[in-house]
Amino acid sequence: DSRRSSSSSNKNSIKNSMDHDDNGNDGMNDNDVSKKTSEEEEEEEDLKDLLKELQEEIPRVSKYCLMSAAGSYTDFHVDFGGTAVWYHVYFGQKIFYFIEPTQKNLKIYSEWATNGTSRGRGTGGGRSKKSNANAFLPDLIISSGGDVFEVQLKKGQTMFIPSGWIHAVFTPKDSLVFGGNFVHRHSLEMQLTIFRLEKKMRVGKDYKFPSYQKLMWYVAWDFLKEHDDLMMQKRDRDATNVNLIAREEMVIQQICGKYPNHVLLGYKALAKELESWSRSKQKITTDQFPENMDVAKVAIQLRELLTKCIAHLGVSKKEEKPKMKPDKNMKARLEKKRKHSQSSRKKPVITPIKKCSSSPPANKICKVEGCKQYKRSKCDGYCATHYREQLSLQSGGIDYHVIPPPGRGCKVDGCNKYKKSKCEGYCLMCFRASSVKPS
């Protein structure tokens, strides 16, 4: 409601300022006035369409009012998109049953939730036994060596539920609750795990976090923008002859000092997921691509940046594999298999590799001091990495859009956007501007 009131007040202020300008310019002729009026009406219609589109895309999940009668029960579930939850009991009482979202517990939960029973949780082909069709999930968890936790929440108490935790809720008294869902950078890995689990369980669109994939693209873009802002600050403070590689290392060190290890590992998992999305041809995924964003470039840049950060920290995400029970015959079987494979395969022919020089010749090296990469053709003597940085600095800001190749760009001078089909060689914005005609 506050967003609606603020947007309507902004519209009224814009309209009042337009009316004031029209009344104040008495020296304009009728043609100029009509032209200006039509342009203002066009802008106002575009503003209305934009506000309407934004209102539809904003995820409205952060504030809920929940009214529950005594005896109500919500079965075990995971909140959509792996979101965290804030939960405040205004009056009444709630009893929660929690299961930790380990890999083993999530597998048991997904099989239990998609077993095709009358619960109707999904249509996936779970491999649960028929004897588990009416099983109580905590019984399955405990029998597999897991734990179930009980939490009682009374009047006036507030609780935060971490991302991904499996939980059920019982209401012993009539209750009124305020709560909401939210995502954050401290649980990116778990949120992406639940997103993939929902896809595997074939959860319907109405039960997923709205515009989740589009939100993740903006999360990646914001992290890259923060890195480039730091690079610009370093460039403005330091001398012009400072080595770009040294400047990059200082920025990486600053980022690693700002964020904990688990946050950077979460961003790395996000980069891997975004690269997969960028290659997808499915409409349900491509519809979530932000407009005017080169998603493939953002995914690659995020992966390269996080690879440098992880290498700087020296951390690894490799988890220890569970120890297998000793098998007396396992060693003999493996040895027999190894001897059979060695006898059956041919020895590979090894071709010697010619050793190359550690750095390019003087006439083929990048002209940036300290860089040992080959200069590329049509890059003004720079290597590809420094040529892209020079283009970004010359543009006067941060720009992740691809500069179109010759013949595919907008024909308006200074516009670096791709031309659109059926737009007479213009990009979409320039085509709209050129198609505005005075009434």
C-alpha cells in the first residue's frame, strides 16, 4: 500500500508540474503546445505501464497475517525457494517440528512428499516403498539415524527459521501470527539446493518463489557492480601507471576481507547455476532473463571473479565422503578388475609436446606494463582482458551489455545496443523515440 501511495503521489506531482509548465509558457504557438502535450501523454502512459509491470513482478511474500483455529495442523514442508522465515505469535500458541536439511534428510523428504498418496504434494516418480505411503515423516527420519526437534512458540515470542529446514506446525490454541519469507546472501547454497529440489519434485508454479531466477540474476549483477566500483575507486586514487594486475589483487583482497567464506562459496555456487541457466533454451528459464542484460557475460564474469576469490582464500568445498564398511572380498575383486583392464587395453602413444617460451615476443606482447599475454588483433595493442577494461573505462561507468559487432548495432550514433527485428535498424528505445509523431 505504501508503494502504491508513493507511486500515485509521484504521478500526481509529475502531472501537476506538467500542467504548471503548460500554463506558464504563453509564448508557445499551438503546434508546439500540442506536440509537447502529446509527448507528455506518451511519457505518462509509459510511466503507468512501467509501474504496473513493476507492481506485478515484485515478490509479495515478506509480510503475512496468519489466522489459525485450535487443532490446525500444517504437514511437513520446506518454504519455497529455500527462503528463511520470520514468525511472530501475536496471541495463541504454535508447536513446530524441525528436521535439519542434510542431503540424506532432503532425499527422504522428497521421496516421502512425491509418493503419489492422497496428500497430493506432487506428481514426481518417487521410489518410496508402498509401506511408506501413510508413514509419518519423523518416523522415517529417526529410523535412518536423523533427529527431529520440537519448538514451542508462545504469545509475544518471535522465531527465525533458517533456509531449507523441513518443518511442520501444530496449533493447540486459536492463534494470530505475523510473518514473512525472505532470501539473503548467507544461505545462497541452500536456497539453490531447494530450488533444484523443487524442480525435481515438479512443484507447481503457484507454489514457487515468484521471479526467483530473475532475482538471482540481479544478485549476481550487484556483486559484479560492487567489484567494478572498487576498481574505479582504486584507479581514481592511485597513479595512472599502477599495474592493473596489482590493482585487481588489491580489490580481490578487499572483497575477501568483507565477506565470510560461506558467502563467497554461495556466490560461486550461484555462478555455476547461472551458467547453466544462460545456456538453457526452455521458455520457463529464458522468460526470467532480465531485459537488456547479457546473462551469459554476467555468469562468466561472476565465475571468473569468484574463482579468484576462492583461490585467494585457499578454501575448498570438497566434503569428506562417508566411510564404507570393510568388505573382505572387495580388495580381491578390485585387483582382478584392474589386471583385466590393463591386459585388455592398448598402451597409448605419447606425443612429445614442444616447449614454448614463457612470455610472448616483444612485438606481440600486450602494451600494458606487467601483462604477459599476447596482444589481439583489432584490440589496439591490448590483450583481450585489458581491451575490455579499456572499453569499460572509456564508457564512463559500469556497462555489462555487449557492444554489438558491425552490422548488428543500432544505427543511432552513440547507442551501443543491438538493433531489433522489425524496428528499421533501431534498438527498441530509439525506435520508440523515432516513432513519436506530433498530433
